[in-house]
Amino acid sequence: MRPIGAIQNETLALRFGGFLSSRGIDNQVDNNSRGAWEVWILDDDNIEKAKSLLDHFRGNPDDPTYAEAARAAVRRQQQEEAVETPKRHRVIDASAVFYVPPVALGRLSMVLIAISIVVWLLTTFGGDDRLRQILSISEFSATEGGGVPKQEWLSEVRHGQVWRLFTPIFLHFSLLHIVFNMLWLRDLGSMIEARRGPWLLLVLTLVLAGTSNLAQYTVSGPAFGGISGVVYGLLGYTWMQGRFNPASGLSLHPQTVTLMLVWFFLCLSGLMGPIANTAHAVGLAVGTTWGFLAANLPVILRR
């Protein structure tokens, strides 16, 4: 196993790694101490061939041939795994279902988790109505079915309290609610931070929070909370990037996607009690669309 060179851009490095895999050259792409991405070749017999391919790649890294080859390699790997998995696993391995990213906890992810936990504690586990009213998308009068807005539609937001479009994501109402959301935020958020940067995660969070909260408010009123709409959006984004843009470095185990979709429809059935299903659905739709377009538009535009 020997290195053949380094590429400064992570996306390009992963694209080249996928391209090598499509040519039958086993490789590994690792971040080195200087911030570059080093390409290692596992079989010394392929060193010279890989070096030659790297020289050509550096000359035109945006050639669609490389991206298409990387996608083909990922598809082939997924097909091989689909064939081998039934042979290896007659029962589901819990460690494969609950995705653990090969990255450290991201700073922005840590901040979002910390805010959520602090708010949960300050609201006495979601039961203190005073802070809840301040962070909800709109003030409301409690009713048996949830809540009725005290003022006309989005009155507070239209009068300058714009934060209300986003802050409902920090409201959680049970231990299971916050633990479930924080675990997925840790995994998905940290992976996106590590592979695509904290600024993308911030923009994704704001857009997903705003759209899912607004949709939930429109359908059922202001008495809701939770970051699960954002979590489902991050899931959709990561899912599409893994399928259509393997060079992004984002990926999900198929069982992870299945688990989250099963949970989505279980919540939709009403068996889990009052759930912000509209926020889940809109978050998933926005994140999936975003991930798909981000992966495919550059290729389409180059044609």
C-alpha cells in the first residue's frame, strides 16, 4: 500500500478514488496533516497505472467521465452488497442500522444539540409554557387539540420577530423525543459538516427549519416543536448525495434509510401520538430535492 499523490480538494479526491475503483484499482483516500487528500493504492502492481491516471485527472478533473465512472463504481458496490448481505445477515445488525459516521462531532452540530438540550431543561422538559410561547412560531392559547393562535396569521413574524420561523426546532416534549432527534442530528449534521463544511449545514438547517415549521403551522397551528423536520431534511439530502454524487463523501447504509422511512410512516399512522408529520414530510421533500439537484444539475449543465 503506497501513496501516489495528494489532491487539495476533497470532492475531487473522492471523485478520483471512485474513478480508480471503476477501473478495478483498489484505493483509499485519506486526509493528511497538511489538509490535502492523499490517494493510496492498495496493490503495488497498480502504482504506475494509477499515477498515469492521476496525471490525466489533474489536467481536467471536471471531465464528466470521472464523475460518471465514480457513480458507476458506487452502484456496482451497492449491487454487490445487496447480493452479499442476505448471505451474511439473517438478522439485522443493530450497528449497521444506527449509522455512526467516521467523523468527530461537528462544531455547529454540537451548538445545535447544546441549544436544544438547554431549551429542553429551561422549559422543564417542554412543559413550561412561558419560554415555549416565546420560541413557538406564534403565541397560542392551549386547547385540547393543541393550540389556537392568539393573533392573526404569523402576526409576530410579520412584526419583526423573524426568529420564530426557526426556533420551534429547539422545543422538545419528552426524553425519547429529544434523544432520538439529537442522535440523528449528531450523525447526519457532523457528517455534512466534515464533508461539505459548516456553512452548508447552517444554510440547510435554516431552510429546512423555516419551510417545515411554516408548513406545520399552516396545517395544524402553532403548538408544535422539534428538530425532526430538519433531521429528515438532512437525511434526504445525504441520501441523494450518496446515490448520485459519490464524490461528495456522503453516504447512508440502506438499512438506515429504511429505518427512517418506516419510522416516518409509523408516525404518520397516528400510533405514536401527536406528531408534527407535516414538518417531517416537508423537511424530507426539501432535503431530498436539494440533494438530488445539487448532485445532478452540474452534470446536466455541462452537457
